[in-house]
Amino acid sequence: MSVLAEVFAGLGSGVLQGLGTLAKDIRTAITGAEAIPAETQGKLLEIAAQVEAIKQTADFELQKAQIAINLEDAKSGSTYKGGWRPMAGWAAVVGVIVYPMVQAILPWTLAVGGLMLGKDVSAIPTLPSIPQEVAGNLLWALLGFGGLRSFDKVKGKA
């Protein structure tokens, strides 16, 4: 355990509770009244719980709507409508993940194979590289436009 962790663990809840009580006493001395009555605190907690339940319901409904959109996209026989998301995904996989691995492993594999066959491996050219910033930016732009399109569909403006 670090020294700081031991110091803060030594403070415990007693010291922190004492500081909280001190702050409450100072506030009461300055304003002349308690901050929030216990009855009001209970009502506020009740309202906060209701707001959280409404938020969770709204999030769930939004997820259901997105699933319905995805389902309709998947049902579409048109490659233009239903095929661009998979295409963007595969382009990202190739450009961001697969191609850099091939670029790193292929020259090594060719060099080992050439050495095993007794060939001169100094002439093996390196593969050109795809700048990762370009591939990443393209992917994020495609995904962003897809999200905007989905948002338009949900709002009924598509």
C-alpha cells in the first residue's frame, strides 16, 4: 500500500464525518436555517428516481428503434441501402487491421522463403503503407454519416 493510501485510509469516516458536520454547522450559523428539510430531501430523492426511470425507458425505446432500423436495413435486397455498412466495416478491417499485419509479415515471409531457396532477398520491395490517420478518418466519417442517416429515418425526414 502506498503512503498516500495509508494516510487516507487512516482518516477513516470519523474525520470525514466530522468535517461534514463542521461544514453543516458553519452553514447553519451563516444562514440561520438547515439547508434542506428531511421531508424535502425525501421528495427530491423520489423525483430523482422517477427521472432516472423515465431516462432508462427512453434509452430502451431508442435502442428498440435502432434495432428496428437495423432489421429493415438487413432485409433490404438493395446493396446500395443494405450493403454500405458491411462494406464500410470490411474496408475498415482491411485498411486499419489486416493490411498493416500483411505489410509487416509478408516481406519477412518472402525473405525467409528466399533464404531457404538460396535466393538473394535484398531486392524484396516493401509494400506501400496506408496512412492510418487517413483510413481511420474515412471510417469515422462513414460511420458518422450513417448515424446521421439513421437519425433522419427515426425522425421521419428520410
